[in-house]
Amino acid sequence: VLIIKRGILRVDFYDDNKTYLKSHILEKGDVILLIKGGHGFEVIEEVEMVEVKQGPYAGDDDKTRFDPVSMDNVRLA
């Protein structure tokens, strides 16, 4: 869960095969629940946010890296 306290954040969504699906812009007051697939972030305007994670967290062993989507291919939802 992300809670945006200030700023603007673009969230990029990917399926389980690392295929880019779409993006969405989050602003102050927005809340998002990330459940399935992958995601990436691009800070548009300096962001202050609260992130709530369900543990345990194994650091870098807990992550799969995605190639970021290029600005030319961003599809806003």
C-alpha cells in the first residue's frame, strides 16, 4: 500500500511476465494497493509517501528487476 502525502508519482504496471501494461499518476491524497504483477515508479514531482508492506522482507532477494518503460511508450490509464 502506498499513501501519497505530497508530490506526483507515476506508477508503471507489469504483468507476471514482465510485460508493460499501463501507467497511472498518483497525487497528494491518493492511495494504491499493489497486489499482483510488477510495478515501477517514476517521480514526477518530489514525493513524500507512506509505504505499508506485509513482512517479512528479504531485501534485494525479495525483488525482481524490470526494464523501465520508456517515456515514448507510457500509456496513462
